[in-house]
Amino acid sequence: MSNRFSRSWQLVKSSWSVLQQDRQLLVFPLMSAIAAIVVVLSFALPLFGFAALDGLARTRQYATPVYSYASAFLLYVSLYFVIFFFNAALVSAAMVRFDGGQPTIRGSLRVAGSKMGSILGYSILAATVGVVLRFVQERVGFVGKIMVSLLGAGWTVATYLVVPILVVRDTGPIQAVLESATILKKTWGENVVGQTGMAATFGLIHFSVVLLGILAISAAAAHGAGLGIAVAAFMAVAGLIFVSLLQAALGGIYAAALYRYAAGLPLPEAFNASAMQMAFAPKI
């Protein structure tokens, strides 16, 4: 376990070295987060309205959940499109850097825009899977919920390289999903050590930021410093946002590098080939 964590930490550091060369890559997760917030807010009022109508309908015994799934589907499509679009721009910029070029925000967004049709198709596909899993999960027992969660995790693993494939190749979303699943199974097996290690690392960092924030707020409150409480809370929230942006940026760089490794393309100097090969251990 310690060796696995060590390898994962090495990959995080390698991704960080690439990010240091192009700190502007943090702009893409930031734009994605802002756009996602706008999407959620644009759905909030209609959803509240539908909820009120649903409550009225229940009093008349005419309740129907159809609108809720339709709304969830549209929300999923919109959110997935925003996330995949800016992630595609991030991966495009990382690919340019890997090839020794100088990526730009405008050029990376242009590449993502050229893939808009495929990104939308993949968003619809991912939203369909998400709504179906949600529909099933709400209608099964405890064991069934666990099985659905495992299916969701399997989908996440199988589609891990879809965005890099869409960026690099001229292919559709279904073909990209199939190719992503094939590459992962053929190259690394099913035990995804790299993703788990990176998630665990950033989970620990998030926990540390929250803990420090709580301690700072408690200390300020103990001294009755209202301004100190506000400053501590602001710093904690800002820290969480920054760490989240780092995680998203590093995750995009990591996915781009994994695809290059799987496709036999040259790896950036920041990555150690043996560490990349051991990022995914074969299933035992």
C-alpha cells in the first residue's frame, strides 16, 4: 500500500511540474466551475417551481415523477457539456505542451470548440447513464444500491480517457467510450491505483484545509474577534477552491499523459515511464 501511495504521489508531483510550466491551465477548471454554477442557478428556479407543483399534485393524488427525471437529464447534459468542454480545452493545452509547443487559452478553446458536436454527444450519453442509474437506485434495496454504485464507478473508470480520445482523434462519443474501455483493460487492467491515489491525496489535502479552517475560526471565536472569524472563513473557502482547481488541472494533465502512454506517443520528460506503467496494477 505504501508503494502504491508513493507511486501515486510521484505522478501528482510530475503533473505538478507540467502545471508549473503553464499555470494558465488553471484557467480552464476555473471557467468550468463558473459555467457550472451558472448552469445550476439557471435550473434552480424552474426546479423549485416544479417542486411546488409536485407538492400540489400530491395533495390531489396526481403525483408524477416524470418532470423530475426530464429536468435531471437536462441538468446532467448541461453540466456534463460544460465540464467536458473545458476539460477538452485543458487536455488540448496539455497535449501541445507535451509536444514541445506553447499552448494558449484561445487556441485550446478553439480546439474544444471544433469538437463541440462530439462533446455534446458524449454529454448526452453520460447524462443518459446517470439518469438511468439514478432511476434504478431509487427503486432497489440496500444491496441493489451498492451494485448500482459499483456500476457507476465502473462507468467512470471505463470512460476515464474519453476526453483525451475526443481531443486527439476524429471519432464519435460511442467509439471513444469503447476505445477508452479497451485501452484501460488492455494496458493496466481494472485495479485503478493511479486515480485512487490522486483522489486520496487531494482528499487528505481538502481535509487538512478544512481542519485548519475550523481551528482558525475557533481560535478567532474564542477571542471574540468577528473580523478574524470572517477572515479565517474566507481563507478556508479560498483554500478549498484553489485546491479543487489544482486537482482538476492535475487530473486533466494526468489523463492526457495516460492516453499518450497507452497510445505509444512520446511522454513528457516530467513523467517517469515506469511510474506510469505501474500507475495501474493488474487485477489479482
